[in-house]
Amino acid sequence: MVNYRHYFVFIRNNYGETMARKTTGVKKKKQKTWYSIVSPKQFGEKEVATTLAIDSKNIIGRKVNLPLSDITGDFKHFHTTVTLKINDVKDLKAHTEYNGQSLISDKIARMVNRWKSRIDAVSDIDTKDEHKLRIKTIIITRKRVNTSIKSEIRKAVLIETGKYCEGHDMETIVSDIFANKLQKALFHATKNIYPLQSIEIRKTEVLK
């Protein structure tokens, strides 16, 4: 609620008499400050963006979406968007933690056409450092396949994802996704079921 203060200003009327008029002043609004958003340790702890706020407490928990290529400087990552969540502020620097990633829609659209089949698999992973990570995988076959083959491929992807991530912390899993290591492991685990075109991690979400 806006705070008001009242005070009197003395003025002269048309008859030369002095009179008092009560006026109302409005308390000045606090100015906003720019904060530098710093990437997590796994991304080099460098400034990647800025944000504006009246108080540093107001930006704790704020999320920012950035192209991965802007963070890594590697153009081959341009099709991935990363979500960072501000968890601490020190000396006008807003420090962040990884909160998920996703492929841009154009990338997915180029992968899929009517002559091929798309299979989606969703894995919930409990990491070594007590995070819960949801990994959404998209599998594209070279030709259209029936429902039973789709189910077999999906099952194999879910099993291999769990095996690959078992005993790893979130940072290691995320780093392996960026390095395409998990995708390659999933491809090799399922390629004998039916010829595949590609496997991509469509999205990850940090649930806890």
C-alpha cells in the first residue's frame, strides 16, 4: 500500500490574505537494480544474462530460458533451450542452478515426417545427489512401424535410461546428455529391434 504524507503550503488568495492549503505527497518508489545472472558451475559460472528487480529477494526462484549455445559458445547447441533457476544473490550477482532443457519445436518438426514413426518415452530418475529428474526421449524409426514394435522400443529405452543413470548425480547425467553420450547408449541398446533414424532427449525437467 502506498504511504501518503500531508503537509500545508501557505499561499495568497486574490484578496491578499494568506491561507493554508493541505497538499498530499506520494512517497517515492524504490528504484530497481540490475543483477547479473551467472550460470551454474557446470557451465563455467559466467554471466549469461541480466535481470531487473527492486530487491534481491524478489528474484530468488526466478527462472530464465536461454539457448544452450549462448552459454557454451558452441553453435551446434543452438537447437537446445536451457532453463536456469536463480537460487542465491551475492554482490549484484544472481547465481543459478540447472532446472531443465528442451529441444526447440523446429528441431523436432524436422525429425518427424509421415513416412517414419515417432516414439516417446518418459523416465523418472532418482539421482545420487537426491534430485528427481524427468527425462523425455523421442525415438524416430527409419520407416513406419506397428504398435508392438513401438512398445518394444519404448520399453528398451526406459530400461537402458534407468541403467545408464543409476548411481550418477544430476550434473553428470546432464553433462552426458549435452555430450550426446546418453543418446548414443540408447541408440545402441535399441537399434537391433528395428532400424532407427535417431534418438534425442526432447526434454528434461528437475522435479525435486
